[in-house]
Amino acid sequence: MEQESASTQATEVRSEGYGILDSINSPADVRRLRLEQLPELCSEIRRFLIDHLSVNPGHFASSMGAVDIIVALHYVYDTPTDHLFWDVGHQAYAHKILTGRKEAFANQRKLGGISGFPNPLESDYDTFMTGHASNSISAALGRAIADRNTPGNEERRTVAVIGDASISGGLAFEGLNNVANNPNNLLIILNDNEMSIDANVGGLHKYLSEMSTSAGYNRWRAKIFNAFRNKGMVSEQGKGRIQRFANSLKSLVSGKQNIFEGLNIRYFGPFDGHDVIKIVKILTDIKDMQTPRLLHLHTVKGKGYKPAEENPAKWHAPGMFDPETGEKLISGSKDCPLPWQEVFGRTLVELADKDDRVMGVTAGMLSGTSMTRMMQAYPERTFDVGISEGHAVTFSGGLATGGKRPFAAIYSSFLQRAYDNIVNDVCIQGLPVTFCIDRAGIVGEDGVTHHGLLDIAYLRCIPGLRIASPADEETLRNLMYSSLQTCGPLAIRYPRGKATTKDWETEMRLIETGKGRTISETPDSRVAILTLGPILGEAVKARDILAAEGTPVDLYDMIWVKPLDEGLMRKITENHDIVVTVEDGVATGGFGSVVTEWLRDHGRNVEIRTLGAPDSWVKHGAVGQLRAQCGYDADGIAAAVREMVGKR
């Protein structure tokens, strides 16, 4: 599919050419290679990734580790006629490079460039949208059964590649549980790199690390079944009983149980996921099997680049780096404000020092949320539950019933998967869980699947849940402290990236629930700008732009979505004719909607404009570029005020 033209120039990539890779423009070109050429192609793809990702950052370690699997898949399968479903798009860069997007890769994740994740709107080779974890098995099973029931598509093959610990997610288990319920030819490839972003946790990880299966056993089993079937001694309908008996016999002999074969999914492996020739041979042998099966491949996250192999967590998405030395190139001054996440992590430890009820919970994002600090200080009070957001929320609710005060730090877009748990397992019971909603608002280059734009809209309708968003580090710190002094659930949302000030470690104080603050007022202003969260910084710039033009505006940081500061709202509407709300979230159903509803319910005849993300999907690009597109950067806010003032 044709791409939009990139709005920014490609960053210069220094390269002396890539040999075989230079001749590859589609998977058909890969399939024309000799088998013995594939290791060199894999090596060239890794060099390509190092050259490009060192200057145009992206998800590095996972994609380096999956190169051999991807090359083998496109060599054996007739893509895009055969379908590849990716789980966690972090691993799929080599797939993009081989499917006609090699030249466009220099602009991946940039405004107007290709996405950092598989996207069907971008390429026919991308069968399904991939940005989050654990969905590939369910989606691929649906496509496999759809093809089986579509005349002319019956011979199409379907593969789900699940990795980065996504197999531990609840949806993956639901998919596995249903794989054998209907006839299908689904192949599941378990890309087992023993990592998610941080180290894998849980019993399944330990189980997979020890699993072994004999290739000879699989050949023997297939021969026995075919012989019985050819002699009419067993039918397809009886195959399940034979499989269960064989699995039981195998477990008895080996002393090990196989969770996949217990679900009637044929298991092959584990094998070396970096032996591309071996993978090709295995895929060739099993690709035409008309039964669900799983191929278990061990890989190394960051394969081919020693610094990433040695410290894969830090090389998940490292930013720019020197490819020769592995030294990360950090932009900005060392005196810059800390990231919001670091403020959260330090404050959590400080609270835990003073209150032994404090617990930390996260879902596979220990380092991303900076809860590593809590883990180091209080390992017995810190819990990384893996890619299991629903469990994280319900587990937090359970902690709260025992008198603990859990802080559940989960990315905004990932928290969507735990909505039912938030409602039933925390809020209906009024449990004192503090939801620390990380990556709220536009996150930038990760794009549409990762923006945290929906949380206000999907949380504000839940009875009893208070929602706040700090404009600065000191307010975040005080909101966290205040959550321990009050009862019931609280959601605190804050963005990705650097905060605003350096002097934030002041003595913590109580923030009164539902009370905002006045930032600035002028005697002659009839315009009020109401902001929520760190977008206040853009509103301050807009205020100054308008003041220079002779249009005074008053500025208010509301802090709370729920409950709204009704006293401040009465004051604002008594003294202003125009109200503009600004939020880093969807305008429909968000903070602006709360204000609009209050004005309606209280009969206030005030003209209002709500600024936020539109009722359409926001793509990828730099945060500033995307805010400008959505119309709520400083220029967008100033333009909205000018338009409203001009109409009066």
C-alpha cells in the first residue's frame, strides 16, 4: 500500500551497502535465495538495524533477536497469501524491511513515515494491528478458521509469532484454550527470549526454560497415527483421544508434563531460534500439517550486538547510540528536570519509608515505571506480575482488603485491558488502590496503540473513583501522599518524558480532594482557560502570546477531573464569558465534557470550547507535532481563543 510522504527528512545513515539485502524488495526475493545464503542475509539485516536504529531510535533488542525467525518464515511461507500474525510489534522490524519498506525504514516512527508496529493500513503483509501483547493467537486462530470456511482460501496457512513474554498474558491463554476446539492449521511460534521488557517472572517462564521434547518422538508419533488411519483403525474424530493418550504416555516416560500438548496442541522444540537453516527445515516439515501446533524457539534478545545481549532490558528501546562503542547519546543537559517516572519512583520509596502499608504493583514495566527503585528498597513489598494488567488490578484489590495501600503503576493504554477488574474488583468495593496511570496523553513515536488518550473518558463514569492529574512534579508527589490520607480508589495520570521543574522534593502536603488552583488572573479578562495536567505548560505559553497581542486571559489548573472544583467553577463562570478547556486526552467524554456538563446542569450561559484529541485515531510522530495536529499546543490554544473573542 502506498505510504504518506514523511514530513521530516530521513536521518542520514552511514552504510557501505548490505550485499544480499540490497537485492531484497519483497519476500519473493527472499524465496529465490539459496538456503545457505540465509545466514548472511540475517547478518546484513542486523547490521541494517544497528545502522538505522542508532540514529533513528526504536525498539532494538527484540527486533535483533527475531531476525532469523522472520527470514525463515518469509523463506518458507508464501506471504502475503499465507498470513503472519505478530505479537508485540517490537520484534517485527525485519519483517518490515523484507516486505517493501526497507527504504521507508529511515523514517519509521516519524510523522508521516511508517509505523513502528505492523499495521494493515500500511502493508498487505501486515495481517493484523500489533502494538500490545498477547493477542496474536486469538487473532490468528480467527483468520485460520475464516480461511478454512472460505472457498478458495482453504490452503492458506496461518502463523502466530508470540514473544517477549506475551505468552504469559491472559488473552494468550484464552486463545490457547480454544485453539483445538475447531479444525485449523494454525502454527504458533513461541519466540522465547526469556524476557519481556524486564526479566520474565512467574511459573510459566520457569516451566518453558526446562521444557524439552524429542524430535524423534514427534516423527514416531506421526507415523503411528498415519499407519492406524490408513488401516481404518482410527478416524479423525478419534484423533483427540489418541493424542491425549500419547501425551499421557509421553509424560509418564519423560517425567514431564507438556502444557501445550495437554491442550491438544502439537509441540515441537525447543530449538535454537538463531539457526535459520534449521528453522527453515523444521518449518518445511510441519507447515502443511492440518492440526494446531506450536514451535518453541529459544532466542537471545539483542542477538548480534554485544551490549544489547549483555543488558537486554536497557536496550529494549535505547534511543540514539554509537554503533561502534554502544555508548548511548543522551540529548539535553544533565540539569534537566527528571522524567515523571523518576519522580514517581522516588516518591513511592519515600512513602514506603514512612508507611509500611505501602505496596508497589506493576505489570511487566518495572523499569518503565521506575518501580525498580521500590524493588531495590523493598523487594518484599514490590510485585511485578508480568504482562497481566487485569491480574495486577485485582491483586492490588486483594492487597487492599488486607489493610495495605497498593500503588498500581500501569501505562494508560495498557490499563484499558483491566477495565472490568477496575470496576468490579476495586471500585464497587471502594478499595483504597491508587492507580498511577503512566504514559497518559500523547506518547509520541509509538503511535496509535500506545497513546494514553482514553483514560479520563473510560474512568470518569465509574462511581466512587476519584481522578486527578498533576501539572508539575510537586503536585504528583503531594497527590501520592494525599492518597494515603484518604479512603477509596484514586487515579493519578501523568505523561511520559521530562517533567517541568527541578526543585520538587519539598515537604509533602495534603492536597484537598476536588480543589483546583488559580495560576493567573487579570482585572480585565473575560476569557478563562481551564487546564488539566502538564498541558498547563502549553496554556501558559498561549496566555503570554495572547497578552502580547492585547487579549488578557485568566488561567486555572483544575487538577481534578472528578470531583470537579465546583467553588472554582462558580467563580470562573461569574467573571468570564468565554471558557476554553485544554487536556492531553480525547475531547469527547474527557475533562472538557465534565466542564460542559457542569455548565449545562448549573444553567451557566458561558461560551465554551473544549480542546483535546479529536474523535479520530492519532498516529505517530513527535509529541509536539501531534499536539499541534490536534490543536492543543500553545498556538492552537491561542488560535481558539482568538476565534472565540472575534465572534463576540
